[in-house]
Amino acid sequence: MHIRLRTKRDVTLFALVITALAVLGSLGLRALLQPGDVFERTVLSGSAVAAMLAAPIAYYIGLQMLDAHRLTQALEHAVNHDSLTGASTRASFKAQVAQLPPGPKAVLLVDIDHFKAVNDRFGHQAGDTALCQFAMRLRRNCREDDLIARFGGEEFVVLLHDVELDAARAAAERLCAKLREAPINLNGQAHRLTASFGVAVLTDTARLDEALVRADTALYRAKNDGRDRVCVAESETSPYRAVS
């Protein structure tokens, strides 16, 4: 049996249960070993001693278990999330997709336009700020159960649940417009950050890599066509189609 303590309330309950078990164990042991009259005279004092010994020890152990749980959570978060933006890592994203139930899905491959120019003009620290704000805006404009990952540099991936191609296209166009319309603050200056989108449907989570390749092909076309736009890979056999 594996016990997980997640809150201070769990620690308190754990300590109470362990203390109660210690008192009951003490009573049972003394009932077997002590004469009846001695047991009756010492039942209260013996129980009090058992409780006084068990309670602080159980509470201390509970606190250690809580710290271990929090450390495990922090380590899991660090492994599964990009340290800068908080988005999922590539490996975590793929693992999450593999666990999804069947149903229509789509992947959006998103690349910030002219990001090198941001670093050159404002500096790398401002570039990090831009990445964080970009990821935050993606999360803010996606549904709670959509998956967002940073694959590296200025490239992000969004997985949309329960969407067909038309809905995925509309979602990408909306995200593209939202990013375009809201400048970010870099070193006290308003800077318009745009992005290019490649969209591909995902009919089978086992074929995620194929969908990403098709989305990447569509993204490449979006950049070649002038950036700040959406291109859709219509199907597994049709590489892309520009839509905005």
C-alpha cells in the first residue's frame, strides 16, 4: 500500500490515525501481558503515554512524506515542462498524446515570425520574455484540455481535441489574429509579435510524427508566403493549403 500525503490536512489525519493505532496496540499488548487489576489501574495513563509518544513521531513522519511528495511533483514538473515557458516538453507532449482516447484531433505547429530580430534588437533576456508572453497567450486563447508544448527555440505545438479540419483551421486563424492584435512589452517598448501556423489533422495518435511532418510542411509554406498566416495540410496525401 502506497500512502500519499498531499496537504497539511492529510498529515494531521495521518498522525491521528497512527496515534489511534498506537494507543489501541498499546492497550492490546498490555491486556495480554499485565494482570487484570494492573491493566485497569493503568489503562488511562498507559494510553496517554502511548499517544504522547506516537503523535509527534507520526506527525514528523507525515511532514517528511509531504515534503517527499512535493519534491516528486516538482521533479516531475521539471522533467515534463519547459523551464522557461512552462509549456510541455516534446517528450511529455508525445507521451500525453499517446494516452488520449480516440477521436478527431489536430496539431498546430506554431513558429514566431522574425524571432532572431527580437533577440538582436532587444537582447536575449527580452527574447526570453517574448517567449514566455507568447506561451501565456497561447494558453489563454486555447481550451483548458488542449495540449501546448515547446519543441525548441521559437517553435510551439498545440494539440486540439475533438476538432475536424474546419474547426482546427478556424482555431488557428483565431490564434494568429489574437497574437497579431496584441503587442507585447519588451524593454518598455510595444512590439507586435506575429506567428506562422501549420495545421494538420490527426486521425490516429500512433501517427503523431506523420501529422507533425505534414504540419511542418504547411508551416514552411506559411513562412514562404509571407508569414503571419495559416496554412493547412488538407490530408495525409495533400501537403498543404494556404488559408490566410
